[in-house]
Amino acid sequence: MAASHRLLARLGAGGLELLTQSLPPRALLGLADGLGSLWWALSPSRRRVVAENLRIAFGERLDERARARLGRASCQGLVRVFAEMCLARRLFGSLRAYQARVETRGDLAELEADHAAGRGGILVTPHLGNWELGALGVRLHGEPLLAMARPPANPLVAAWLERRRGGARHLIPKMGGLYAARRRLRAGGWVGLLADQNAGRHGLFLPFFGLEASTFPTPASL
């Protein structure tokens, strides 16, 4: 029974992969927006969490309708991350093609200067915009970036993400990856971190929007 479930899951994943690769880009992004809206509509728990977070961040400056609009857009944006990852192979075969479609915000010029001088470093970003395309853009600029990431529990999803991220050679497992990251930095390479996740009771509690929030100390440790 377990083997048949795995086979069905693989067939479904293969069909979804074929669909995303055959749809025109505009249609795929429209589908992503539709799925994001559906997620928002069918997930009361998601709506409660988002509403509370927006209340903390904006107070009474946003009414209920504005919070709902932002919440729905956040779900659409998250689904779009994966849709855009599907499009990356088709659309971003070169740095010129990437720059024509993607706006990059951050200290890219400083990163390029450090790399030219033989210095490695730590690239820290939250889950804003499309962080996956951000990592791709850094690599297209010729910077040797390794991203520290925790693989999803689902092996099919984990394998899909690994392929889309360019293979295991571009990744450092989050669990036990601190020493690998240090070796990379000593060799003059770059390590990418997403540093806005909840670290639980073992993290560092720091002020964020007026509340104490738990965060990982990994960037500071490195």
C-alpha cells in the first residue's frame, strides 16, 4: 500500500512538473495567483495568523478589508515563488535574461567588490520577494554562493527543491551545517541565510515590532 502511494505521488509530481513546464509564463503566474487565493479562502488558521501579524505590525492603521487584501496577496506571493522557480530554467539562461526580468534590491555591488578582492561573506535575507531567484541571481553574477537550508520532510518536495536550486552542490544542510559554512567562508566563498524564522525557545529573543521574537543566532555565530 505504501509503495502504491509513493508511485501515485511520483506520477502526480511528474504530471505537475510537465504542466508547469508547458504553460506560458503569464498563464502559470495566473494559476499561482488563483491557487494562492484559494489557499487564503480555504485556510481559516492561515487567515487568523496573518490577521494577528498584520495587527501587530500596523496596529489600527489598516482596517479589516485592507488586512484581508494584504493577507490574500501574501498567499499569492508565496505560491508565486514556486511558480517562478519553475520558470527559471526557461527564462533565466543568462545574466542578461535575468536582469531583464528581475529587480534586485540589496548590497549586490558591495558583494561583487568583496568577491573581486577574494573575500567571502554572509548574505542574509528574509523571506521577501523571491529569495530563491535572489540566490540564482547571485550565482549568475559569478559569485560562489552556498545556501543553508532545511530540506522539507516530504522527500518528493525535497528532491524537487534541490533540483531547482541547482543540486546539492549549492546547498548546506541546516542541521549540522555550521562547520561546513565556516569552511566555505574560510575558503573565500559565500553563504546565504534566511534569518527570519522562529527559532523556538532555544533561540535568541530580540525586539521585533514591539514584541520579543525568537531568532536563530547563526549569522552572528558565523
